[in-house]
Amino acid sequence: MKKKASGRLFLFASTFFLFLSLLLGTVEGGGAVGVRDGASPAPPEGYVHRPIVEFFTGLSCTSCMGGPHQDMERLLMEGYRDPSQPYTGVVFHELNGGGVDDLATDESRERMRHYQPGISGTPDAEFDGGYIELGGMTAPGGAVTYENGKEAIQRCKEREDAGINPRHPLQNLRNPFKYVNLKVKQFYEPGVITAMVEVEYIGSSSLVPTSLNAEVYAFVTEMDVTAYSLVEEGPVVNNFVFRGYAIKGVTVTLSPGESKTLVGEWRIPSRLPVPVKPQDLVVVAAVYDLDDTSSEYMDSGNMAAVPRAIQSSNPIATAYDGGWSPPEVRNIVVGKGKGGKLRVEAYLDSEKGITSAYLFYSRDSTQVNFTALKMNLTGEEICDDSGVCYAYGPGTAYVEFSPPEGWGGRMVIVAYDSEGVPVCSEYINATASPGGVKEVSGGISSASYTYGGVVLILLGLALLAGKLTSRIKAAWSMWVALLLLAGGVAAAVYPSIGGEGTSKAPDFTVETTERESISLQDLKGKVVLLDVMSTTCSGCEEVLQIMESLYPDYKDDVVFISVSV
């Protein structure tokens, strides 16, 4: 009698618990019901779950290079270029079936065995640690295609709102989804990438307080990596290539409201079949719930009982989620420095302040081996309340170096803000000669603001303006003056402007109102601000007033000339 009563009591309690969970929950899409409680709070408004895509491929894998490889590159690139599409990705290269893949490593093969401990197959895509799997040996979620990948990402994102799934209620009760905020920072020192990952546990969808027992990884990936493909019979450009771990499977245990910061390093190998370009490295971090091995609908996920990912991020995504913009690198100038050295400088800006900047230049004809040079920073210092200065506000970064004789190659600048968010400038192709810079493309060379080029253009405009009506002439004069103001001020700001190795303008001589002669040759080595104007032009008078206001501040660096036509 007592056994029957106990059984009825257990059944009643179980039914009541399930009814209460449904009553307290909120109806979500797909028939799922979310469960929330005070001890484990619901995610705050605006919470974003970023699924991680781990794609396993091979450059000698015919079935990979026949479409899946290109599809996943496209999908991951969309998420990288637009952080408002919240997902991240890592690509692991394999040698399934033999062949050649210089991007395959022991660690990448080890990661594949994590998901496929037995017979493995590529292409294979694991979404959120195998919550959904595409491809592989059994293709439980379907083939690896762009459309299937896009859909899988969306279904993983819906996990953050999933509570009780009526079709699988026990699975959801055993594996409540846990809400985590993740911040990722990365910093560079010669030969080393440092990753800082902050894990904040908010709570879960469980009715009862649930702790987080998880593993944290920080994958070091590289963009724009060229490697040979046996299938394509030539070089292939690869992105999101796994290079190593900065943090590998570090366990964290947190209660709701607690956080922990992990720091790890990855030392860049000096000898690899395909050398690492430090400027193109991106850290991708992910948190895997050790208590969650669930799969979507229990049939479309990875069959291995491995932890599922509940959050991922990278520095750019961290900046986006935090509401600030990555640093800016612009106005790159290449010119002649002291003692015949090559000088490179740029304007840097960041809401969080700039902490470091590096110039990377290719040191040989392969264009893949780069040397890093730390740049000097100038600008207003940013300090904390105790007076300790940690970054620079808007300002200039510069460096001077002596490239090898006959050097020609690529250069790029990478700047880091105080939150560990890097930004890479455009690549600059340059050729150096004993006298300075011979040729520059992709950036702003020293020829951009030299007096010869500016004066030559303005003389042509002046000749044209002489044949126009006074109204059109006034418009020409206004535009030319404004362009010159911008160029003259920029040239005054960047003292390296005016280097050698550029084309020269033909010499000319003009007479001033004081009957003095000025020739172009007399102004060699100086920045010339030439205003083409007319005495009957009202707009020209306004520009003349601007020039007069600039003269006291720039008279030592700029020669001001006004020509009436």
C-alpha cells in the first residue's frame, strides 16, 4: 500500500513539475517553451548567441574542393565582414585520402578525431560543437552546402530561446541552455600572439540554479593563406585557417553572475610549409558546456558525446557587441627618412585609444615572409584615474628602417586598441632605391603632396580658367584652393613628405605685386600652397581669408602664393 502511494506521489510530483514549468514559461517559436527562474535569470535584452562553425576540409580532397570548401569560405567570410551576422568560424585542414595539404597539422587532425573518433570523412562541418553536423561519414544534418550551412547557423541561434521542447522534454530538462557573455582580446609582440578571454556566466533556462561547467578554447586562425591544391592543380587562397591554440580546453566552473578571465599565448612557429603572417591572425574563442551533449531533434547532430558550444566570439565581434568601432588606420605616407632610411607613417584613431602599432614588410621576393617593426606613437595620452597612461588618442604612428638593397615588396600596418581589437590597413606595394622611394602603390607615396605635382596640376587649371566665364572661373578657383588647403595642411603635418625618386614639374617663374620674381626652383624642398583666384570672385575672397588665418600657424612650413587669373 505504501509502495503504491509513493508511486502515485512521484507521478503527481513529476506531472506538477512539468505543468509548473510550462505555466511559468513563455511560448517560443517552433512550439518550444522557455523556462526562466529568479536564481538563473533569463538573458538580458539584446543577448546574442554566436554559434561557432568548425569546418574540416582538405586541399587534396576532391569532394571538398568540388563545392563545400568554397561554400563554407563564402559563408564564414560573410560573418567575418559583417559582425551583425553573429557567428564565427575555424577551418581545419586534413589529409583524408592522402595527397598534399601544407596547412594540415597534428593539432588539426586531433580536432577532427574529437568529433569523429572512428573512421573520419571530409568535408565535415560541426555547428556549435556538433549540435548540428553537416557532411562527415554519415551526414546526419545533410550535405555541406552554403544554404544548409546558413540554415544550421540560424537553428543554432534559436537554442538561446529554447526551453522545453514538447517532442523531447527530458533532453531539454537535462541540458538547459546556458547564457554566457564572451569578450575576446588579442595582442601581438614579435613572435607571440596573446589571447585574453573573459567568460561571464549569466544563468540558464533551468528552473533551478545551474552552475556552468565548461571548457574554453582560443583558436588562432589566419586569413588570406595561399597553399597548393592537388585538386585545383595550383595555389588556392584560404581563410580562417586553424594555426594553433592560445588556450586549449581550460576548464572553468562558474555560478550565475560570476566571471573569469583566461590568458594564453601562442608562439608563432618559425618553420612551417606555409609561413605564418602575423598581421593576418585572428583569435576565435569558444565556450563548450561539459554538461550538454544534446543534438537538435536528437538526430541531426554529431553522434559523439562531446560538449556542445554555447558561445563564441572574436575581437571584432567583441567590439560590435560592446558598441564601439575598431581602430582606424588611414593617410599612410611613405617617404625618405633620416640618413637615407625609409619612413612610413600613418594616422591612427580609436574610441578606446591606441596601445600599439606594427609595420610588417615582406623581406624577400616570396611576399610571405614578413618582418615586424614596432611603430612610434604620438598624440594625446589617455590615462586612468590614478594617472597611469595606457594608450594614445588620435595621432600618428611612424617608423624608419633600412630595407635591403634593391628591396621591393609589400607593407601593411596593424594597430591595436586598448581593448585588444586589431585592425589591418590596406597593403602597400613599394620599391626602394638608394635615394629613397622609387615606387609606391596602394597607399600615399611621398609624391602625393610634393610641390612639383601640385603646381603642375594648378598651372593647367589656371590656363583653363583663363578661358572661362567669371562665374565658372570662381568655382574653379574655390575648388582648387580647397584642395590645396587640404594638401598643404597634410604636408605640413607629415614632415617626411617630399622625398626623392618622384617625377618633377617643369620650372616656371612668376612676378609678385612687389615686382619680385619667384621661380619653382627657388621653392625646392618646400610645401607650396598655390591659390588660383580672381579679384572679381566673391568666393575667392573667402578662401583668401582662410589662407590668411592659416598663415600664422604654418608660415614656417608652407609657402603661400595667390595667383590672379
